Amino acid sequence: NAGVTQTPKFRVLKTGQSMTLLCAQDMNHEYMYWYRQDPGMGLRLIHYSVGEGTTAKGEVPDGYNVSRLKKQNFLLGLESAAPSQTSVYFCASMLDGNTEAFFGQGTRLTVV
Amino acid sequence: GQSLEQPSEVTAVEGAIVQINCTYQTSGFYGLSWYQQHDGGAPTFLSYNALDGLEETGRFSSFLSRSDSYGYLLLQELQMKDSASYFCAVRERSGYSTLTFGKGTMLLVSP
């Protein structure tokens, strides 16, 4: 099994450009999360989903949108990228009622 | 909402024992988890405490006291490869189930 796969792994955007980060999991997990990680800030929750067709805002949702049209995929969109969105983005998934979250390898995004 | 507090950095030498504390404020949660993250890598699950007390997994142990809103991760027989960041995390019990992490503790193990 591949586990949790994030694409792309690296990306450089210009201010104002848009992009979509894809998270795919093959473990049939209900819960999926998008985090951003900045130095000294730990993992901050952007948006999450508790099942297909559901999404909810986390701690830092502004400037991002998400969709979960299929259970295995959770998409994170940046409509108009800003330098403040330069970060490492991690996707995670977890089985409902379980205790362990599985993370993708991260997407390193730079907005110039 | 929840908040979790951890020390930002801990240093130790090979072979020593180190304890990383986590204090939290939350209205209700399933349990306290610990994750390890090496530089440039993804967080990986280490341990979980649903009930008060000590859970042991090899060189690593984790403890939870719900009455004190406190937990810790204990690493024994430290090795250089244990140099990493360690995060405590809670999953909220009520409503939509968010998974919230502390800011992380960087452990530096020296020879």
C-alpha cells in the first residue's frame, strides 16, 4: 500500500497564481486533514474532512479552499497565492475511532 | 478549542534518559498521542494514551494524567538517531473531530 501520497512535492508560485495540492490515501480512512508547518509554529490545521462530501475549517483556513469529492482524495486549493503562504504542507488521514494519523511526505511551497 | 504546551527544545547525551512534557487545555478528548518528525521528513506516530498511566513501547514510554491535564514522553537509552522534533496531539471528543498538535519539542542528542 502507498499510504498517503501528496503531489506535488515541491512548487514555486508567483504571487497571485493559483494551484491545487492533491492528497490521496488508499487506506479507506474517513478523516483527512491539511496542515501547514512553519518554523517554530508546529503543525497548524487548515481544513479537515470527516467523510466524503464534508469539509470544515481548522485554525488557519483563510486563503485556502478544500474539496473531498471522493473518499480517497482531499484537495487543497490556493486561489491567489501570497508570500505568507510559503510553507510546508502536510496531509494526514486517520480511521474513525482510531488513534494513529498517517502523514504524506509534504509539499514544499514557495510563493515569490 | 484546545491548546497544548511543550518545551521548544531539549538537549541530552547519548545513553541518557529524557522526558518531554506536554500540558494541555481541552474540553474533552479521546487521548494523548505523540509523533516524531525528523528534519525534512513527515511526522510519524509513536504512542497513544487513552487512559491515565504509563504506556511502554521499547525505549519509549508515554504517560497521561487527565486530572492534571498533563502528559509526557520518556525516551531511554538515547541514540543519535533520536534527534528529532516530538509533538504531542489530541483529538477532540465532541463535534467534528479535529486533531490538534502542540508546537513541538526539538530534541538534540549529542555524543
